[in-house]
Amino acid sequence: MSAPIPELKTLLFEEKEPHIGVVTMNRPNQLNAINLDMLDDFKTLFEVLSQNDSIRVLIITGAGKGYSSGADLNDAVLYKASEAFADPEKFLKLVQERYAALILGMRRIPQPIISAVNGPAAGGGFAMTLASDIRVACPGAYFVASFINIGLSGGELGCSFLLPRLVGLAHASDMLFTGRKVGAEEAEKIGLINKLAPREDLLEAALFYGRSMVNKSVGGLKLTKRVLNENINAPSLENAVNFENRNQTIMVFSGDFFKLVQEFCKG
């Protein structure tokens, strides 16, 4: 029996349709800025989902007018605490690695993640959209790699790895060096998002992808996400194919392959 989803402080979780979970970042007055409580909530959620085969697809969105403005720079617990800024080692442990763990957690859970971007996605919120498997956005959404705008480098929370692989080095360099806003229409043009949908239809657009996924086998979804994670950085075609061969052999003997092939051949 799958573990139930616990009550969370900053996130709302709902199994919107069978096997499709929708998690809403619920700090609308702060434009869903990511504070320490939210990091803890995501960690808890991901730990449960990693052991929960009932939820096969996860949709992430934001409450109110936006997706997420990124790290909460007004988080008194963190940014006004002298301990975190005492030296680089403590900052790395108490701040940097905790935020980075959110992005790594999104890639590690077996469920494909669909981001429904309902407004601004900036900084850490932008990084979350990159760590998703599919992105849908409304016309009012925009994307900002805002790190360079506050005195940091553009290489933050996996952006320097994920963004060039999504949109190419030229567009990634543009966004990371300038920190400018990229609107939803431009994002669709450069391949940053999969689909543009009216705000009132945004969740339905995300569910459209989710419904097509939940009809697939649990193992098929898991291993597809895993092979994309691994082979995006494969050293050669041969290495990539070897990993695919392993996964396909597992699925032939452990999944619904024979039954589905018979149904497929019947037309």
C-alpha cells in the first residue's frame, strides 16, 4: 500500500484525477517564493512519491498570479541568520545545497513532472521549470534567470546544465548573461515550453499530457525518465544504446509487453 501524502505547510497536494497528482505552491502573497519551509515540504513530498506507484505523474503550479519568484530573499529564518553567512562552508551547507536539493529531487523522483507556469517563473522558480519534464505556460507567463541581476553568476540550481540542453547554447547564453524576461510566446518559439495555453485552460493543458502518460505502464514511465536523465549526458551513442538495451530487456520481461503487443497487432 502506498504511503499517504502528509499535510504540508506551503504546498497543496491533490490527486486531481486517478494517478495524477497536482502540487500547488501556496504562498501567493509572496508570489510563491521558496523559503525553508517550502524546501522541507518538497523534500517530504518527494520522499513519499519515490515510494508511491499510485501517483504516476506530477503537475506543479503556483497559487495566485504566478508560478514562483524564486528564493525568498525576505526569509528571516535564513537571510537574517548570521550563522548561514559566517563562512563559505556554512553557506554551502545551510543555503546553497538545500536549494539545489530541490532541483535534484525533481529529477530523481520516478514520476514525470509537468510544470503549469501560470505567471512569473524567476530564479529558483525558473530553475524548477527547467527541471520539469514538460512545461506548459499561459500567455502572461515569463521566465527570468535572475541570478546575475542580484550579483550572482548565471550558473545556479542546474540552469547552466539544463537550459542549453533545452534551447541551445545561444539562447541559454542570452538568458543567463542578461537576466532579461523571456515571455511565453518567445519561450515557445525557442523550445523552452512545450505548449502555450490560455490561463483558464492551463491546468487542462497539463492534464492532457498527464492523461496520455498514466495510460502507460508504471515501469515504462520510470525508465523513460531515467534514460532521459542518463543519456542526456551519455559519452557516446553506444553507451546510450547499451543503457536503452538494459531498460528494454527489463520491460519485456517485467511489464505488459506481450499483452500490449498482441493488442497492438490486432489493430
